[in-house]
Amino acid sequence: MEQNLRTIDWNVTTMDKSLSYWFDSLTADDDWIPLEWRISDALKMIQCIYYPFLAIVGVPVNLLTIGILSRGKCGLSKCVTCYLVAMSAADLLVIILDLILRHIPIVYWEQFQFLESIPVCNIHAVLLYTATDCSVWFTVTFTFDRFVAICCQKLKSKYCSEKTSAVVVGTVTVLSCLKNIFWYFILIGEYSLVNSPWFCFVTLDVLLSRVWTTIELLHYILTPGLPFVLILLLNALTVRHILVNSRGRRRLRAHISGGSRRDPELAIRRKSIILLFVISGNFILLWMMLMVFSIHNRMLGLGYLETMSVSLPVLFHDLAFMLQLLSCCTNTAIYAVTQTQFREQLKNVLKYPFTTIVKCIQ
């Protein structure tokens, strides 16, 4: 009965160890240890430093981004600002719920064993996956908003507004909450503190159930599988529209202005699409490995890959989680690089404590 209540995910083979354990394992002279295992141990040792550092940087950076964007002085439209603030808020929640409350306790499991006595893991999972879904789908809605603004001029005035963006953000949040309630029933309240897709214990009935495994596979297809397809499709249509329009505008301006190549409208549009493509590309690159790993595991659980002998390296899921969590801390750097006014606002905020101190001294 106890075994039925405390079943760990089927693909978990070892319990995470401390930093000293992984260092000893990495430096061992045993020739029988495969290179793949040594690389995996090196990644686990890096995680002991990488995850706390990411948390220390990620929380203030996202708070700073939310504060700067909320002031509305970055030269961005109100609807774009709404989406970017929502994305930063969702990223902040992912850092707190996933990085700080999930992955750091896993890599330092000896210091966080007290969590095993707090039966709230299934509630934690619902909140975590809801925040993750919001972070992903806010990126999709931002991409769609920019697609409409650039390619659908008739719809632009109605859709690309502050009110519409607020409604879209609210709808995505509610739907994400409803979609992830099933985690409350698929998992139980006890933390397993192992580095796996499931960080809570599950019952044996759930583990062997094709119904629950299928539901979980659909979850990973919806997030982030479907967003990948939508973002790539929307960006492809946007690029096609821009190329066609740009050629037409260049021919028209060459005919009217006698060959002048400078076009202020194209310059403004170029800045907008650079922001769009960098955010979309960043999301796809950093989420790709986790998407492949998650869908592969669930298909393996359903028995679809057994006859094909398809397997992923041991280190694949460690690196996938590390890249996915990094995506929650990169948007501020993207804004700073691509948006001049955001960069100026960021400099002013960083200088403010020092200028205040100087004024007080004087």
C-alpha cells in the first residue's frame, strides 16, 4: 500500500546528490564510468551554482523590467507594453515556483528534506504549470499582435489596443488555470525531490494509466508544441508580408524621389520586427530541448517508441531544464539591446540610488 502511494516517475533511476558527491564522481579515476555519465555529473555540479545564480539575477531583473515597462516611457505602444509586462510577470512567477521552489531544493535535497513533510506538492504543480503556460502563451499572443499590426491594417485599429491586450492576457491566464487543474489529481501532495518531469510522487494507478499518460502528452503538445508551430507560422507570414511590402515601397520611392533610399517608415517597422523576431527566436531556441524531451518521454510511456529503440542521452533532460529556466531571465537583455528608450530608462533606474546618495552628501 505504501509503495502504491509513493511511486516515483518511471524514468527516475537515481536520487540527486549534493555538490560534493557530484564533484567526487566527476573526478573519480574509474575507467568504467561512461563519458556521458561524467558529462551528466558535470552538469549536475554546475546546476548547484547555476540555479542559485539564476535566481539571484532573475528575480530583480524581472521586477526591474516590470517597473520600467509599467511607466510607459519606453516608446512602445500600450498594447505591446501590456504583453511585455505580462510576459515578465509570468517569467518572475516561473523563477519563483520552478527555479527557487523546485530545482534549487532538488540540487540541494539534503538541505530541503523538510519539504517532504509539507503535503502541498500537487498544489505547487498546478501553480507552476499555470505560470509556465502563461509565459509561453503570452509570447504567442504578443507574436499574433505584431502579426496583426504589420500584416492586417484593417484589423489593426480594433485588435491592437490596450483594452484588447488586457482581455487577451486575462483570458490566457484563466484558460491556463483551468487547463492545469488536472495536475492536482494526477500527482499527490508529497515532494519526491528528484530531477524528473514529475517532482511530486504519483500513485501506481496513475503511473500505469494510459488515460493520464495521454492527458499529460496532450499537455506537452499544447505547451510548448503548439506555440512552436504558431510562432513559426506567424513569423513566416510576417516576413513574407514585409518582404513584399518593402520591395513595393522601394520601387515607389525610387520613382517619386529619384532614387532616395532612406525610408523612415521602414526604419520604424524594422525596429518593431527585430524585437518580435528576437523574442520569438529566443523562446524557440531555449525551449526546443525541453519540448523534445517531454513529448519523447510521454510517447515512450505510451509504448509508441519501444519498437524503435529511440532513447535520449542521460544529460539531455538536465540541459533542457537549464535552458528553459534561462529563458525566464533573457527578455530584459533583449529589450536593452533592441530598444534605445528602454536602455535609457534602465540606466536611469540603476543610477538613481547613486545620484540620490550624492545629492544627500552635497
